[in-house]
Amino acid sequence: MSHDLVASSATSPAISPGPQRALPELAAATSESRFARLTLTITALAFVALFLLLPLAAVFTEALRKGIGEFVMALGDAETFSAIRLTLIVAAIAVPLNLVFGVAAAWAIAKFEFKGKAFLTTLIDLPFSVSPVISGLVFVLLFGSHSLIGPWLQSHGIQILFAVPGLVLATVFVTFPFVARELIPLMQEQGSSDEEAALSLGASGWQTFWFVTLPNIKWGLLYGVL
């Protein structure tokens, strides 16, 4: 029996150490050198400092140029208070609208198959591809005094441009993709097995949404709203 084992071991192919030798080579091929990592890190930090931190520092420098006392006094100015109030009003209107639209669009795209799904996805990405300057021009062409509906709006005392409705429309258009774009990949990754299980147990559509879908997406929804 020992002779058979010796013979079989002599005739059996040896295990090649190729994969073990290839691991360091693979690691070297998929990793960057220290110089490359340092260069990329410095470039990224310089970009952030130039386009984010430097303008932010300039804003605070100008605001506090005359001292903290002057800054506090400016907060009590009537025009400053009006600007802050207007910003809060627009946000209080735009954020809930974006919340409802984003959840509904993400739920429809991620959980269902229907005609026009690709078109809806394209519309959600539209503000990312259209300049805010162009969108502002479109609002002027739609609601301006020389537009098709401009004279009718003026005759009925309705002001869209340079008023709260125009600010809300512009803000909603620019920001409505954020909630939907945050939720769509999250919902697609989660799948629809939980919803199908809830429906099979007798839950209604609203019960499934409130007690199954919404708890699963709460953190992504919060991030999109913020």
C-alpha cells in the first residue's frame, strides 16, 4: 500500500504555486504608487479649497469686516429680516413638494414597470443638464409681460416673476431631482420582496407604503431632503 501511495504521488501533477505568486503582482498592478496617491490627494484638496473653502472664507470675511457687532446689527435690519423670511417661506413650500414628488417618482420607477419609465427618469435628470440661466429665461418667456399668458396674468393681478410663486417654481425645478435620485438606487437595491410579502399577507397599498417601504428608506429620504 505504501508503494502505491509513493507511485500515485510521483505520477500526480504538482500543485502550481502560480496563484500565490500572482497575488503580489495583482496587488501591485491595482494599487498606485505613493507619489501618485499623494498627487491625487493634493489635487483634490486644492480643488475643494479653491472652489468651496475660499469663496466661503470670502463671504465670512466680508460679513465680519466691520466687526461682530455690526454683523449682529445687520441681522436686525428690515431688509435682512425680509430676505431671511422669504428664504424660509420658499423652502417651506419647495421642500414638501420635492419630498412628495421624489418619493412618488422613486417608488414608481424602482417598484413598478410601466410605459414611459425611461422618459420619467430622463425628466428627473433634466435640471442637471439645463443651466439655471436657461431655466430662468424659460420662466421669463412663459410668465413675462410679453409672453402668451403674461397679459392675462397681469389683467387678473397675478404676479409670477419677481414674486414668491416665481421663486418657488425656480427652486422646485432646480432641486426636485435630489430626493428622487437619492431614493431610486436605494429602492432598486432593496427590491420589492418586502412589499410583495406585505401584500400577500393582506396589507393594502397605503399600509405597505407606511409600514414597509417608508421605514426602509427613511435615512435615504432624510439625506435627500437635507
